[in-house]
Amino acid sequence: MSLNNSNTCLHFNDNRIEFLKMVNDSLGLSDTTIQNIIFVYTPPKVGSTTLVSSIRLSAAFKFRVLHLHDEEMLYVLTKIKDVTIDEIIKYNKYIGRNVYVIDVYREPLERKMSEFFDKLSSFHFNNTAEKINKYNVNRLISRFNNIFPHIANGDHYFDKMTDVIKPVKFDFEKKHLIQKVFDITYIKLRLRDSAQWGKILSGILGVEIIIVNDYETSNGPLKELYQRFKNEYKIPTNYISQIEICPYFKYYLSPSEQSAYILILKTKSIEEMIGYSSNEYKMYVNICIENQWNTTIDTEHYLDEGCICRACNRQRRILFSKARRGERIKEKITHANAIQKWTIINTNSVVHEPKPPINSIPSSTRKRKKESNSNYQFKNNLMNNILETRINPW
């Protein structure tokens, strides 16, 4: 069996199809009614969680959103190996779904800092956040500079999506790239343009997308230490030179953007330093892995976890309306919370109080009361449906 486009033919034999079907089942993609899938397939710490929650909040009724960074993350989530994310993407197109793949670029220093702090407690220092908060910030800066050349490198759009023929330059006017290969839509965004993501994605996906901030490193348990780190950090001049010649940096930023970015770095630079060599870094990673106390992937950090039961969809519509009005969204949409919330509302609505004789109620009030009872009956029917199903979209 094969999937064709004008340039390439992708083959799946029967055994591989069965295997990929099992992978899909493990990822929650077995529902045959799913027609549209968005793979948010990015490196860590580029704003992808915000992207996932925003699309779910805005368009869970239309799109199933899957968030993956790499095959290691895939294995932790499913215990399945010997498959690439690229193959999963193509398989879902093969079985007739509309598939979108979104990747994001983030400037090098900010991405490295964020990734470093994301694993500061569980990986780099093997200690609790409470104790690490008491560390001298220079201790963290020294460790960061030693591993600087080796962390948060690479770009999925270039390194993983090998079938996509990249344009000669990034579209700095539209602030995104969009291409189709195997009839799969590949979208490349930049984190620096996140204020325009809503407009960009609304046009591409054909539904209004409101961007809501979610899971920022600066809001975690190390937020004060992280802020001090960023304020006090000075970058060695040779690391600035590494950024200047980085092919991704030169591709995704215009010449003027590059100049402005490098100029800022040079205002807070220090003399050169030599970090860990490749072999030294491998040893460092091995030691960190041996000492690592938390190997789990947090799958519950999304503002919107993506459940499409009626209770979650009801809550989603309320929060979407708030986001559209510009209100900051802090409440999470989880199935357990949504069911509890709407069960309480339903329970409260059936509390009966003594009623006055009907003749003592003015006719205008009786009319409003009748309308209220009608509304209650609607809510009661709605809640019965909510408690019966977790899978039907609104």
C-alpha cells in the first residue's frame, strides 16, 4: 500500500499498518470519527504548550491536537519504540485524515535558558526546587555556561521534516511558512511573533484561534531564581559568535533582526570561556541520568487537556468567551473538574424552596417563573447528557 504525491511514494506493508494502528491507539487516535489532526511537533521550550492549549480551547470541536517533542517523549508516553513521529504523521494522512504539523522557532539564548531551568531541579542539580531556590545564582550561571554549546540545539523543520523543501528564505512579511507535502500541511512559526499567532492560524485553520498564555517557565516554582538568573547572566563573547553563525538563527531572523539581537547580547557580554567538550558533556549527561530523581513527563500541565465531552466543551466555551474579551485565563479544563463543576450546578438547581400560592404571584412574575422552569429543564437534560458521555462533541 502507498501514499502518493507528485514527487514521492510512501509505502506501508500490511504488518507496518497494523503496528502503526497500535501506535495510534496508544496515542488516543483510534476514534474513526477524527477527521482533522494537528501535530504540534517542536523542540521543548519554544512556546508549544501555549500553542496546544490555545488551539484546544478555540477549536477542540474541529481538531484533535497531539503534542510531541521527540521519540524519547513518545516512548515515555506509550512505551512504544521503533517508530518515528514523522512516520506517525504520514500514517494518519494515509488513513484519510487532514493533517497539520506545526513547529516553532525560538531565539537561541532564551531557548537554552528556558530548557536549562525546566530541568534544573530534576536533572541538572538533582535537588528540590525549595533547596535550589537558596543557591547562589553564580553557581547556576557557571553550570549553564559549561553546557551552553550542547543544549537546545537543532530545528525540527530542518532536521526532522526532511521531505519538506525549504524556501530560500523565511517569509518575514507574513511571519510564517506554510507548505504541503503528501497533502500534509506544514506550518513554521516564530515565538517572537506569538502576538500574531491567532491571526495566522485562524486564516490557515478556518476557525477563530485565540492565543492564551500557558506553562511559562517564569511562572514555575523557580520563577524568582529564574528572573535573577536572567538579570545577572553575562554571555561569553565566543558564545555570541556561535549564535551569529548558527544556520537557523540566520534563516529565521532577518538581517535587521539578527543585528538587533546580537547588539543586545553584546551589551551584556564577558570574556571568552571554554565549556565542556563533547566527551565531557556526554559524561555530564550520564551522571545526571544516573542521579535523576524525576523521569516522568508532565502530561497534565496544559490549560486545556483536550477532552471533548460535553462538560469540557461547555466549560471551554465559557473560557473561550473570556479569552476573546481579553481576560487572562487561569482555570484549567480537565474532565474531572468540568464534570464536578457542572454536576454541582445541576445539583444546586434542583434545590426546592417553599412556593407561595400561585394566585399570590403577579402574572408578570408567573411568566418569568415559567421561563425559568423551562431553562431549568433544559439544563437538567444537558447535565444528564454530560454524565452519560465523555466522547460526543458539542
